[in-house]
Amino acid sequence: MSSLVRLILILLAIVSIPGLVFLCLMPIEFFQSWLIERASPDKYSQFAAHEQAFAAVVFLRILLPVIAILTITGFCFYDRLVSFLTHCWSALSALTLIKGKEKRDTSRTLLYRLLLICWFSLGLFHFAEGVGRRLEDWPWYHFHSGPFIMPNISDSNREVIRFLKASTPENSRILVLSDQKLFFLSYYLLPRKLFHPLHPESEFVLPKEFQQRQLKAYRLAELDEAYLTRISPDYILEYYEGSDYLEKERFKEDPGWIQFQQSRHGPDFQPTYNVRLKKVNPDAKHARSPQRVLPEQGVAP
Amino acid sequence: MIQLLLILLGSLGIWGIGLTLAQFVLRPSSKASQTKSVPAKSDLAELLGLGLVSGFGVNALFYLIWGIAGLQYSRGLALSWMSLGIVLGAATLFVRYRSSQRETADALKPTSAAERDFRHLCLGILLFLSVSTLFQTLITPQRFWDERAIFGLKSIVIFQEATIQSDALLDPDFVQYHPKYPLLIPLNQAHFYLLMGEVNDRWSKVLFPLLYLGMVLTFLGVLLRSTQQVVRSWLFALMLATVPAMVPWEYGFISGQADGPIACFHTVTLLYLWSFLYAKSLASSESSVLARSPFIAGLSAGMTIFTKDEGIAFFLIDLIAIVIVTALYFRNQLIALLISLLQFGFMTVIVVAPWFSHRSQLPSTTEMTYFNRMQITTLTEGVSALSWAIKHLFQVMFLEAGKWGLQWWALMLSLCAFPKTAIKPHQLFLLLNILGALAALIIAGMIAPTPVQEHIGGASLRFLLQISGGAMLFIAGQWMCEQD
């Protein structure tokens, strides 16, 4: 055990101390350039490589000193370390020894030990994979909260959320007619409240990315006055992306949406799906009364 | 930094509340104190683990009852509750420390230097894993479907409206998934938002790795108390802590999904029912173990139901399994067993009663209503899904073990290695429980209003995660009980 421990400590020292010196002497840009050269040429991969190199270097600059300190401590308290590991090994050997009525049960002992070796090897592999996954995620997540980065949603959902945040006051009630599942819009738009009359045929249908599955939806004209009165929205949003509901001739109907997108993507922006936001007559919006004026379809705010 | 400090203090407060409850339910009976009966004495790990697990349950129940009473939530309330928890927790640990100093003989301490060192090694690995899980959880925001559409959304509304009686949550067309889903996770997250005074869906995830730690510590503590095998208990606790489907799989304890918490509460329920049956089968078992285990299992089963609707199925399966075991092994103690079962059921009902009273007024949009759909015609229509579901489960459990963990292989090997142990009451209970849970998943796939490939295909991994703790307990029971 003693020579094995010494060998492991020497290996750890060889890896950690020169590695640490190398990591501290070389600028982060060196590692970023190295990784960027090996990444795909598209801008997302380049960005990811740049950020992942940063995260990996910072991670290693923390990990290697810890390993180095532990290794040095191991050399300083070498006898105690050997004694500690010898004890652990003997305890492990004893506990994995399965005894029958009279003697050692060899087959069960082997089975037990094999199971433990496989189990903890797999655990180690998954732990390393988990750390790798966090480094992969870093470019997008950093230490930001969800509403800042809006992860795992479609680009169009993200655009609509930004548009609504810019165009509607907080605490407003927004009635949405859409062929989308709007849970993430609802989540990121709080404290704005989104109301969505769910078509019965879509209630249990799971959406697929890029509109591969068309969900049934209501159009504004299909809603009756009583329903609109009950919801009493401050705004009505029509948002359709699926082919069954797209109206190409109405892509540019809402000037607010077009202006917002042009301000973000330039004057050549061409919409590819329907977004129309209309403000409900503010004089009567809270009245829940018959006098409340609803917008006519096709009228821009 | 202040937010992190508040999260830390908030977590300590919740732990403190839970510690007080755990100390109360784990205290040895006066008779046991006099006789110093070994099986009755709980380990510190059990107290800390159960304290952590029950802390989150009690915290959510407190906010639920406060909300049902029509009272508003506020930052002052959250800070007061946190302070009370810290004071109670510190007092509980002090009392525990004093009482442990008075005890002259501690039978649970390792008997040799080798065992002591091995225990230190395991403790070090467990701490490292817990810190790593906490860190991995906090550097990822909430990003999956359920954690945002169901739980996260509700927690933000509850925080912003300062009530659970929000008009939005009661409206069938307000955009949220599963309006009737339980509130244990949203209320705990709302507690952290109240403490911080703002929404940060990264910090509020702190409860998930803490429940992971609580589950592993409780597992360790119950095994230590029940079997008195220090080294093996630590080893199996480490095995539970390294099930890949729990950590570091993204949908496990490092995400804000409910599957990690439900795995935690369900495992704790099984632990105490297992401990109860194990004690029952030992002639020398101490009566306080028999008295308190169904009580704690009932509390935990209630919290499982309060976390996710699967908890209802788990509760029914627990009842059925324990009734079968009772009928097979304890027919001569039927009355005593029935009283314990009633205690278990009664505690569960007590915990979930406020939730079900509130739930009745919530809208049923997007609810699958499984129990209403359990009719012969629906089941007959779903028979075609049966073969696909079984094949799929077989593949995920055994052929994809490299991805999700060896727990199902280990369960089968353990079963084959010690077939006689597997039919002892406590082990048979776990086997029936796991089989019942798998059957429930398949039936849910047959009757759900969605294609089985999407329903079972999308949920099976997370469901298997929920019952992996039970599988791990079975494995531990096979290898440990054989050595008694």
C-alpha cells in the first residue's frame, strides 16, 4: 500500500504543479484561441468555444491548486495517509466478504465486489460527464437567472416575450389567441397575466419544435362577448406560427411589432409569422360592462 | 451576495424547523431510554436527514395553511419564520448534544480504527458530492418544461400576489400547466423569493440538492439504526448518492423538476415502513420503533402527495403492499398491525387534508384525471399500448443502464443472490412496492389521453428515478439482512 500511495502522490504532483504553473503563466486568450480553432466555423460554435475555454481555465485554476495542496499535505502526513488508506481498504475488504454458514461464500463475494466496482466506476464517469455538461452550458447560462436568458425556448417565443415586455405595462392582463403552448411566455412575462382559451383538441397534445405538430387554436372571431367580458383583458395578442393559421397578407399588420423587430434586426426585417397586439379600450377595460369597446379585427393600435 | 446569504439563512431556518419536528418524532420512548435499547436509538445522520426532508414539508404546509386562512404573505413573515427556525434548530441541536454527552456507551460508533477511517472517507465523499450537487444546481437556471410551466410559474404568482388565492391561479384560462398540481415546491420557492424580495429562479433551486442530501442522510441513519452495520450502511448510502439518474442527470436533483423531491419523500416513506416491518420481524425489536415508524412514514407519504400527484398512487401502493405482507406474515398480530396502518394512513390524511381542501377550488385545465379514466373501456382501448410500454421499460431499466444507473441490474442480481432474504416481510414489501409502481406507470400509459410513446416515453425515466430509492433500499436489505 505504501509504494502505491507514493506512486499516486507523485503522479498527482507531476500533473497538478506544472499544470498549475502552465495555466497561470499562459493568458486565457491562448486557450480560447486554441479551442476556437478547433470549433465549427459558425458563430454559435465560435462563441461557445470562446466561453467554454474561459470556464474550463477558471475551473482548472481552482481545481489544480486544490489537488496540489492535497498532494503536498499527503506527502507531509505520509504515514498517517498510508495508515488511513490501509484501514479503509481493510474495512472495505471485510465488508465485501460474504460469509456462508461455515466458510467464505466466494461466488457471492465476487458478485458483490464486481457490482460495487461497476457501480462506482459508472458513478465516477457520470460525475465527470456532469462537470463537462456544466462547462458546455456555461456560455449561455453564466450566473444569470432564467428571465435574463430565457433558456430552452424558441427564438420566436423569445421575440414575442421581448415585444410584450416592451409594449405592455406590468400587471396588464393579456388575452392570447395562439396555436402555441404559452407556458414559457406566461412564466417570463409575469407579473403580466396571460390568458389563453385552450382548444379542446389541443389540451393534451404535446408541441414539437419548428411547428412539426400543428395545434388547434381559436381565432378572435370565434370568441363570444361573454368570454371576453369575463377575461376583461387590457390587451389582445394574436400569435400564430403554424401553417393552418398563418395569414401572410397580415404579417405586417401591427406596426408596433414591425417597428420593434426592425429596431432589433434592421430595416430589412421580414416577418414570417403573425403577431398582432391590440390594446383594449382603456376607458372601459376594467368595467366588465357592455360599454367596453373591443377592437375590430385588422385595426392596428 | 446578500441574496446568497438570505438563501443560506432561509435554508438553515427550514432545516431548524425540520430538526425540531424530527427530534420530536425520533425521541426514544421513556421505556427505551431506561433500557438503552439499541434499535431505538436514532443516529445523528437520521436526525439531520429527516430534519432536512421534513423541514421543507413543514415549511410548505405552514405557507399553505397561512394562505388558506386568507392571510397575505410578506417578507416580514418569511424573515420571522426563518428566524424561528434557526433558533429552534440551534436549540434542538444543543439538546441533542447534551443528551449525547450524557450517554456513556454509544453502540452505533464504529468499533475499530478501520471502520472509523472508512466512515470518515465515506463522509468526505458524501460531503463532496453534496457540495458539487449544490453548485451544479445553482449554476443552472430553471429551464425544463415542468419546472417552469407547473412549479416555477405558480411560485412566482404566489410571491407576486402574496397569496395562494390568486385570481389568476383560480382562472381556468390563465396560462399555467396542471393548475391542480400540488404546491410543496412552489410554496418553498415562494419562501425564498419572499426572503430575497425578488424572483431569481436560480437561487430558489437550493431546495433540490438539500432534499438530495436529506434523503441520503435519512437512508444512512435508518440503515444504521435498523441493522447496526456501520460500514455497510455508509457504503449503501454512498451508492444511493451516486445513482446517475438522481445526480447528475439533468432532470434529477439538479433541476427544479418535482421528480427529485418525490424520489426523496417516497424513499423516506419506504425507509420507515421497511424499518417498521424489519423491527416487527425481529423478536427483540423495541416498541418505540414500531410506534414511530408508521407515524413518520405517514408524514412523508403526505409530503409525497403534496409534491406531485404520483404520490397518491405511491400511497395506495404502500397500503396494498403492506396489507399483503401483513396477511402473509403477521396474521397473529392483525390488530396491532391494523392500528399501525391506521396511524400511517391517518398521518397522511392529516398532512394532505388542507391541500385537498384548497385543491377542490382549482381549475382542471390540462388535468389527465387518471382516476376518472380508470374504466374497463379505457383500459381495453389501451391494451395495445401494453407491449410497447413493457418493452420500453425493459430497455430503459436494463439495456440503457450505462446512462441511468445499475440499480435495476443490481436489484435483479441481489434478488438472485439471496432469494430467501427477498421473501422476508420487509424485503417482500419493497418488491411488491416496486412492482406496483411499475404496474401503475403502465396503467397510466394505457389510460392517458396521449399516445403511449409520448406519455410513457417522456415520463418513464423520471418515474424510474422516483422509485430508484426503493430499489436501492431493497439492494441494501438483501446484502445487509443476510449478514445479520
